[in-house]
Amino acid sequence: MDDGRLQGQVSLQYDEFSDLLGGAVWDEAFHQWCRSGLSSGRRQNLPTLASRFSSPNQFLFSEDRQRYPLEVFWLKWNLFIGLCRRIQSIHQENQRPFLNLQPAHLPVQLSESTEDFLPARWVFSLDTSHLQLADRFAPPTMPADARAQLFSPPPDAHPLYTAPLLRQQGIEQRETATVLIRSMERMRASGGNEIRAIVQAQLVSEQLRSSDYSQGDLFLITLSLPEAEAEPVRIWAGKRASAERGILLDGTIEPVSPPVWGQFEKAKQKVFARAEVVIYKSLHLPCDLYSLGMILFRGLLVNERQDLATVHKVITRTAENLGPILPSLEDRDRKPLLRRLRFLFQKEGAALSKEALLYRPSDNAGESIPDDLWIEALLIGFRLLRNQAEYDPNEPGTFMERIAAEGAHLSDRIKMELFGSRRRNREILEACDLIRKELSEVRNG
């Protein structure tokens, strides 16, 4: 199981280790990784792990047709929940996103030596120490007091793990819109030859939906005054609220000369029909939540019969058909959502079925894993992908706390299903946990 205290010299990528947790035979998995573009260095180094993952003692219940799929489910789920806890902690400490979460950047470390009394695929440690936080971004001439939370998109983001917002639009969006100046107030610090002012405006365009923008986004509006020779007025603003039509903004103007200010004062309650608007999107924590959702689906659904591209298409289509996920998931809201999920899963067939969990898909997985556990796991993935309703920018850590808590509860339910109430099975689990704890203490002095 994932134990952050284990130390090791050899590592696999998150997706590679997911294949092994799915029961992949080492030789078959290694050849598949090579076909997928394994680097020459890793082609040379990874075969040193062959004996480790080819020994008889790989899983606890490998000979039990009923419990083996549950064991795989439990191991994969704990790997993912361990990742969620790490990301939650880093987000909380830094209040910054990564924007580039993908399995290639998530090494799974292995202990330097295997222990005969522990299954080989039970002992691992997820390493997040090399993840790079996104760099902050500031457009030229942006006021220092702007409340925007902007970050630069990484150059090497993986297209299938990257949030659609980042993949399709990037950080900058240019539009032409109608702007109504609702109010303006000269700032007290203004004086001399430069004047600044606080402005409230309403932005209206058929191309812009208020729900697509957050309070962390930054709007740069350029207004042309009626006087032909007057220099334009530039407003830096953020979203204040949604209007019946358009978006309500508040912000400040760039310093202007007294004559221009005099002309601009006359524009109160005036409509500017074709204002130039540049929108800098706040690529923030929700982008990482989407990536976590895709990492979960990579671990649960990719196998020797369906690759990541296929899973991505199915997941994207299902998420669109699923529609908005309500922020409240009380029983009255959850039940119709779960019914809709079951219908969509049946519509997609094997792609989203429990049989996909094993590297070699098996009908036996469908018989062993209860429907409610499987659907709850996939629902968490879809909530991560479609996080707009549940994510609160004013309390950015709340959603991940909820996901981590619900994920831990689901892990306990899977463990109970796996080990049950039989005394012998519980004793085996307790013994394995005790051994792992002692090994960790020895390795860490």
C-alpha cells in the first residue's frame, strides 16, 4: 500500500504501476510501454524490475477468483486516494496550481528489497516531490492591486490530462462586446497629470456566458471615446457578479490625463457598442481537479484492449451526456444521478464496465465488485472533471477535502468487501499492516 515513508531507488510512472496493479504480466506490460514510446534510458533500466514483478507472490488473493478483482480495485483506489491527499496538501500550502498533472510526472517508488511475506505489488510509495507549481503570470501594465490569480500554462501539458479550458483557449481570449459604464469614482490618490478611477461596468456579448468566468479572471477593456483625437481608456476589471444580461465587473482605469478624464466622466451610463475586450483566464486549482479525474479513469479503465485515447473519448462523451452535477449530493440528489450514470454506463458497454479494471479484462471482475462501489468510484471521477458546481473559489480547499474524505470512506467499504468479517482474512490484513509499519520504521531509522 502507499506509504510516504518508504524510500527506494527504482520507480515506475503512475500509469505503468497502475497496469501492474491491474494484474499485467511484466513482459507484456513492458513491451506495451515500449510501443507507447518508452525512452531509451528507461528501456535499459526498467528490465531490472522484471524478477521483482515475475515472482509468485504478487497479490494476496491471486488464486481466489472472487477476491482477486476486489484486491486490484482496493490497491488502485488507494494509490489514487494517496495522490489526492498529497495534491490537497500542496494546494493548501501554496494556493497555486500545477496545471500539468499527468502520470509521467508521478513516480511510484519501490522498496529497495522485497519481503517474501508481503505481496510484491502491495509495497509502494507515491512521490510528488518533483511536481512543479505553475508560474504566476502578469500581463503588461496590469495594476499591482488587481485581484486576478493568473498562472502561465506549461509548454509540455499532456492533451488528454489537461482541462479543456487550458487545452482549447489558453490563458488569453479576445472578444468584441458591448460595455455599459454603470458608475465611476475618481480615486483619492489621483493628482497632478494622471488620474485613476474606480469603475463599475456591465459587459454584454452573445459570445460570453457569465457562468464561464470566475472572480479570478481578469478583463482588460479598451474604450474609444467619442472625440476622434482622444486617447482610448483602458479598464482592468474582475467579475463581481452575473447580471440578467452579461457580466457585472468592477475595476480601475489606467492613469489618464485630465482632459481625457473629463471626456470619460461624460460617459457614465453610456453604452460603448464595440469595445475591445481581452480576458485573461484564471487557470487555477480546477484545472488540476480535471487532471486528477483523468488520472483516476486512466487507472480504472485502461487495459490491454482499450488505450487512454479510447477512454478519453468515452469519458468526455459520458460527462457531456451526464449534464451538470449538483453541488448538493444529498440522497435526494444522488439517487437520480446514480440512475442516470447506470443508464449511461450500460449505453457505453464494456468501456466503463467493471470488467475493464483488470489489465486482461475479465467477466469475473463484474461478478466480484458490487455495482454501488464501482459507480461511486466513477462518480468521484466525473465530479472531478465537472467540478464547476462544487468548487468554491472562496474556499478552494473544501472540494478536495470532501473528495479525499469520501474517497477514504469508499476505500474502507472496498476493504470490508474484500476482507469481510471472516476472522482469518482480518488477521491476514492486520498482520500485513503490522509488517509494513515495522518495515517503514526500520527503513527510516
